[in-house]
Amino acid sequence: MRDSFATRSRLEVGGKAYTYASLPRLGERFDLARLPYSMKILLENLLRHEDGVTVLPEHIEAVAGWDPHREPDTEIAFMPARVVLQDFTGVPCVVDLAAMRDAVVRLGGRPEQINPLIPSELVIDHSIQVDVFGKPDALDLNGRIEFERNRERYAFLRWGQKAFNNFKVVPPNTGIVHQVNLENLARVVFTQEKDGELWAYPDTVFGTDSHTTMVNGLGVLGWGVGGIEAEAAMLGQPSSMLIPQVVGFELTGRLPEGATATDLVLTVTQMLRKLGVVGKFVEFFGEGLKHLPLADRATIGNMAPEYGATCGIFPIDAESLNYLRLSGRSEEHIALVEAYARAQGLWHDENTPRAEYSQTLHLDLGDVRPSLAGPRRPQDRVLLQDVKANFRENLAPFAAARDKRSPAVADFIAEGGSAAVGNEAVRKGTAIATIDGQQVELRDGAVVIAAITSCTNTSNPAVMVGAGLLARNAAARGLTRKPWVKTSLAPGSLVVTDYLRKAGLLEALEQIGFYLVGYGCTTCIGNSGPLPPEVSAAIAAGDLVVTSVLSGNRNFEGRIHPEVKMNYLASPPLVVAYAIAGTTDIDLTSEPLGTDREGKPVYLRDIWPSSKEIGDVIAATIGPELFKKNYADVFKGDSRWNTIASPDGELYAWDESSTYIKNPPYFEGMSMEVGGIPDIHGARVLGLFGDSITTDHISPAGTIKKDSPAGRYLQSRGVQPADFNSYGSRRGNDDVMVRGTFANIRIKNLFFGGEEGGNTLYFGANPPEKMPIYDAAMKYKADGTPLVVIAGKEYGTGSSRDWAAKGTKLLGVRAVIAESFERIHRSNLVGMGVLPLQFMDGQNARSLGLDGTEVYDITGLEDGASRTATVTARRADGSTVSFQTHVLLLTPKEVEYFRHGGLLHYVLRQLAARK
């Protein structure tokens, strides 16, 4: 490390001496008191990594003299202290690292050159599905099914755990990655021996899941990245970024009675989406922080991807220390966190001067009201009292479409079920089903999934205890779930089960139907499992528009369940309430949930627990002993995990027969020669899309349809539909994933108006032929025709999944032209060598008269030197449309990555050159 500003200092804590890069010393030359907390973290990172090559004194000066109102234009390098991964994104990361070992050997290097240089911890949490529910043995049965389905993937991860240094795996059924990170893995202040000195520095993290930002609630700066960027960081490559703008979000007051952290975060999400914070940091401050428990802060940090920010961070303060103590961290480490934060000017209390921000928002916590979000986006907040009207408004287009097609509705009855069908019933949106011997009527709006799921809320004791108390109160009045509701309880850690059981609330939740189904993301990631056949039969028979209510962070189209068209995010207590009501076509503020044993109506207000009740239960049940017990052997795993056989060796022995793990084609034929960034000529449009195309639309994580390209491929390899598993679980096999790209059942290619499904027009035929996007892409590839995708605003919102970029690349797409991009997906596209181009302000496909039938030339790239490009679209009649676009290669380093063919190619050549 160079030390141009003489900031190297010593800190004594508990008899130990720590070396650190002192911000106060730099503050003797710059006014650092005005900097936001997050900017100070970036500044320390630069001081500690100054090397005269990647980090120069002028980079440090640029951050120290940060202008909050300046548009980002200065590139800096950021190196996280560690990386966290989950298995859906972690498996392809390890696949890539294994492939890079093969490739580096071919280029003359050594296998051990491909090895994580910083701590990298993977939590298996995305593979558990809700196959079994509503039974005491659901947890065990779902776990058994999970291991049967995923044994091959888990064996591969066990190989990686042995083959790579600095790589640990938290086995299945331990918890959700972000909750495990918050409760155990996060250090807040990191320590490391380097050149004979014990260094202390801020804990910073990259995660291969967009909700890595949950740990921002603890004062840890980190955010989600694609697997490509995470792999580069693991291999010691700093991340290139522009110095960001920072939005300050002031919180005052305290939450009113009846409002939850979920209501708060949905309010914050709506406010910040409206402001527009993509690519920006958001930092929370104000006197309201003293009334905001750490768990509530983590809930707000968790949903940073939903409001579009890079991070949503809180400073270190007394509440941070309280949480570290509660969660079982050592007193020695807590003392270091406090001493370091105070020494660095990172400590926050009532005397902390207000920082300068690029923009500022304000929220009085007292104004927060009970809310849900939906039915398709997490930023679309709906007051509880307005949910009924919201549902009916969104039902209208579905009902109109149903009226048009009602004569063709097939009578679909599964074994054991029955349904009354007819045009009249279809128009009304009703169907009769027999469930457990009881004949019931399902209507539009029926809640068929009610899931307490996702780290966003299951990490928060207040809402979990609140759900348990509401369930207890409801059960005491004789209420339970409606028979058509699939209920599930999937906490984010074992700690949650322990305190619910200790409080007697686990049994209360079971009485309503919420049995423990597993420890993982489950419904939030789309692993909701099948609906009961009788319910599926009724949905199909009545062509019903049914709903789900989940305590998750994502409700994008097609994500939760293919048969469920509307999905609402809600707090865990409201999830329980809607399971009892059985419908979203209800106003829970004025209509009864049901009737008690005496036939009297029971209203939500009658069973809603008070804040004092919730607080008393938390105080009596949650302590450090729960965390210490459950995290004592967090990497050990159970007998199922430890008996999985896995191969040995530095190089992975690829199995050609595997449909889960395959050596990807990215490095085939790769040499040490670096390419360029040529213009693109004669491209065809693979997809013409509208606004808010999510990474779920581009690369779905859920069900693989039997008649889809991926389904046909798996069947050709001898895999039966019952064993398809999910797209998410198959991310280690590019043959499956490329076929699943743009295969979401709800995606709308504007070639076909409002029609849903992953189809396109192949213009190599005359007339153009309609076919699945994958099939058309392969024909274009055989023709030698490059491809482009055209889209509207917010392209690539949602999960950080790198397969949304990898699949795009493997389909032959050279460029994506959109009105705007989400941060992570734009970065992933660059990392895979797909060019992101942005329409000029006020322009889009519609305003330019583009319909996707044109042939496209993209010129003026100047080998990446130009900030704009000219796009010329040639119509069939010979006329042309030319327009300018922004080239979103944002830093010189990104241009360099692109010339190499992508980020991993750049890193691989750098390592191979060292021999």
C-alpha cells in the first residue's frame, strides 16, 4: 500500500494494536465532516488500496472533495472485503471458476491461479420448494425432496469447497443468505493480517443477489452484483465504478400503532422509485433512527433493489452495537466496532453533523399506514383499505379477455376434484371445487397462496411475532385458513423458529395452517411448489384470476406461480389475515375476516396485536443464546449434506451426461489476443419489449414448461417433466439456460401486441415465421445474422442474476437498445460483452416509428472511444430511420473489459499472463 496522504495510524482496543487508514488524518487537508457515511467508506477503501496503478492520489482527492450535485463522471476502483453468494447464482459462479481453471491451463497457466483471494461464503437457500404444506412433517419431506432433486448440484459445491481456498458453504436448511449474513457473517469492522500487521477496516461486501443490501442496515456497505463481477472480485479484481451521487433520506418521528416495518419499507420504496435513484446511493439519517430497531433498518436496506438504488445504508450507532450483542457477537469484537467507528468519524449520534447530499427526502414515520404492494411490482403501494378496489381495477382487463374466449374454455378437472363450468360461471369468475371432502366455491380474487417467506420480513422479530400473535388470537376465535389457500412458513434462519416456539406462537401459526416448510427463499423466489390439484382444476375450469399474498420483496409477473396472475406483498401478520379471509376481493379495514364459533363476525382490528404485546414477547424470548446455539456450527450441515459424495482434484471432472453441471462455452477457442469493439451491421430484432422488463422476464427462475425449448431439451436427455426442477436450479447448465432466456410465460414481445409468451418473428423466412425466441436465435446464428433487443424504461429491473446477460449473449444478441437500464443488469451486459445503448431523452421505439421489422446498423463506436453511436434502421420498403444513442460503457475500465470480450476474459488473460 502507498500512503501519499500519511494516513496510516494505530488503534489500541482491548490490548490489541490495529493498523488503519485514518480518515481524520486526511481530514486535516479536506473537509470530511460534510461527507455522507457511505462516501467515507469509499474513501477509506481507496486509501487502503492506493497502489499507484489502479488507485491514484487523484482518485482519493476526487472522493475527499466530492461535489454532491455533480453528475457522476469520475471513475474509481472499489475492492470489497468479501463476497457472499446464494446457490442459484453461486453454482454458476463456481462453474465459471472451474471452467476458468481449465482455460488458464490451456493458456499456459496453473489451476491454482484461479482461486478466491478474499473470503467468499455461499449459503444454499434458493433450492427448497414448497412441495408439501399444512402438515407437521412438511419440513422433513420438503428437505428430502430437495436433496433428491439437487444432489448433483450439492456434490459440485462440495467439490468447490475442497478445491478452492477462501470458499465456504453454509449447507441447506440453515437460513436465507441475507439473514445469515446479517445475523452471523457480517463483521461490520474487518480484521486481517497483512505484511506482519493486523489491519482494521470497514466490512464491505459484494453479493450475487440483489438483496445483499439488507446488511446495509447494520452499517455494512455492500450491494448486489452479477456473478461475473463477483467472480472478478473473488479473483482480486477491483470493481470499476463512477463516484456516485448520494440521496439523503431523513426519518423523523416513530411508527404509529398498527403500522409495521413492511408498511414502512413499501412507503420508502414508492417514494424513492418516484424520485428516481438508479445508480445512486441512498443514506438514511435523522432523529427517527433512534426509534428504528436494527431489524427495521435491515428491512429497508433489503429492498434497495426495489427502489432502484445501489444501496440503502444506515450508519453505525448504539443500535448497531445492541444488535451485535443480541446476535451473539463477542464483546471483544463489539468493542472494536465502536472504537473503530468513533476513531474514523463513522459513528452516528445526536451530535453528528448533518452531511451534504445530492438530494434529500423526508418521511415522518408517524404518517406510515398499513399497506400492501401489487399486483405486479413492489413499488406499487396500495393502502390496506384500497386493496379491494385495486384488485377489481386490475381484474377488469382479465375479465374482458375471458369474456371473449369463454366459449373455448376447456373443462379441466384433475383427479379428486370437480368443477362446475359454463359460460355464465366463466363470466362471473367462479368455479366449484371439492377439497378434503368439502365443496367450496372459488371466485376471482381467491388467495391460493399465502406465504410467510423471504429474508425481507422473516428477519424481523416484530412482524414475525406479530404474525404469531395474530394467529393465536384468530385461532382462539375459531378461525383458520380457507381450504383453497396454500399456506407456508419459511423463516430466514433457525433462530426464528426457536423464538416462535419459545413464545408458544409456532403452534398458533400451525393452527391456522402455517406449518414450517423449510429454511430458504421458497415462494419469494418462485419456489412456491404446485397448487393442490383440486385448486388448479378450479382455476382452469373457471378461467379464474386468483391471487397470492406473500411477505416477500418481489411480485413480478410469472415469478410466484404460473397459475397466479396477481401477487401482493404484505407483512407477515397480513399474510395470516388474508389466508383466513381467503380473498383479496375484500376490505379488511371494514369487512369481517370470518365468523367465530358463535357466528359473530371477526374483524382484523379484533385480533391485531398491540405494539406492547409484540415488544413484551420479543423481550421475553429473544437473546444471544439463540444465535450462539444456531450458528455454532453454521458450515457443518446435517447427515444428508455430509454423506454426499463429491469428486476431488484441482480440475473438475465434467460429466458429459449431466443436465445440471456443464462446462460453459465462454472460453472456447480463447487466445491471449485482445479484440476490439467493431460496429454492428445487418442486425435483426430478436425482441421488441415495453417498460419494466425484469430479469425474471429475461431469465425466469421458476417452472420449466414441458413444451418449451428447455423442456424439450431435457426430455431429449431422458429427464421426465416431474424431474425438471426449476430454471434457477439448472443455472449450472448453459444448454438449459440459453433455452430459457426470454422464456417467461408473461413476457410480451410487442411483435404480437399484448400476447404473452417467449415468442418472436424469424425474418429469415418469407413470410416471417413465429417461433420461440431460442429457436429463432439459433436460426439467425446459423445465418450469421447479429441480433439486437429493443426495450423501454427500466430494462433489467429485479434480481442480479447474471444469466439474464449470459443467456442474452449466448443467443447471439450484440446490443440492447433501451430507454433506461437498471444498474446491475447494465453491468452484467457489459461483463458479458453485450453492448447497452440508451435512447436519447424523449426518444423511444414508438416515437421513432420502429416496429422491429427493420434491419439495424450500429456505427460510430470508434472501438469504444465514442460516448454515442448512430443507429440506422432500414425498412423493407427501403426507407431508413437514423437516431443517436448513448453508449453505456461508463468507465475506461468497462471499455477495456468489452474489448476483451467480457470481464471474465479480461481477468483470465491477466492471470494467465503472470504464469
